[in-house]
Amino acid sequence: MRIVAGVLRGRRLQTPRGMQIRPTSDRVREAIFNIIGEAVSGTHVLDLFAGTGALGLEALSRGASRVVSVDESLASVELIQANIKVCNVAELVRVIHASVNQAIHRLDAERESFDLIFMDPPYGEGLIQKTLVNLAGVARSGALVVAEHDSKDLLPHNLREWIRTEKRKYGDTAVSFYLREIAC
């Protein structure tokens, strides 16, 4: 696994042992960032269910200004921290070891807000829908959520203030893009 493009291009990231952590493949990550394009530049990124931290690190490589990575697995947190060292970006990444809901509540209490949010939860547990409804306090108006899921999962087109703008399939993996409606 490596950083695909940007200033950190080619950096080899540490990968998990076993099947507990399912990192986003280079191919899917590259496709995601090709779709997002220049919109990542200058963004404040929230990487939920971060696993290896690869999505957040790829965003930094392509111009994001700051990343907060969240995972409740200690093995994932250690892997994210190791990959931050590989990329030498410790001053730009905050790692939170907590459940996604706990982290969202903490970030909301700290008045943190994000333009770009990645989600790569365990498949088949309905976590994308559950997490989307909790993001209101930390997602800026016009924020984009990029959610990776099993291609068989049926996700809603609209959920509260979130509108699915696109869905792409890559084998057994699908990626849905949700845009937060801009408040008038």
C-alpha cells in the first residue's frame, strides 16, 4: 500500500496483519481522489473508521490542510501513528482512539468542523447511516462525505441533510458520495 499522488507520492504505508483491518485498496483510493479532484485542497478532513490512515494521508498528500483520524481499535491507532511517521506529517494529523460516536461528540464539544469526511466502517452493520445522522455538529455546510461499503449494501439517496450525489462500484466495494445541503 502506498500514497498514490501528491507531495507524499510513493510513500509505502505499513499494512495490517490478518483480516481485522481492511484497508482501502490503492485502486479505489485513486478513484476516490480522481472524483474529488481539486476539492481536497485546503480542506479540514475527518477520517472515520480510519484503519491504516491511508485516506487521510492521501488527502494530506493532495493538499488537505489538516486531518483527524478516528478508530476504536488500538491496532489501527498504532498503525495510523506508524504511517504518520512514515509520511513525516505528525503536526498535521490528530489521532483519536475512541468509538466514532464518542469522537464525533468530543469534536463537536471542541467546536471542530470538517469539509471532507471519509468513512470506511465494517461492512454490513448499517454504520454509514448511523454515522451520517450524527455528523451534523461537525460537518460544515456543503461538506462532502465519502463512504466506502459493500456493493450489495443499499444506502439511502437522502438522509436528513445529506444527499447522495454519486455511487461507484469497484468489484465487491462501492463508494457513495454524500453532500451536506448548504444552509440558506
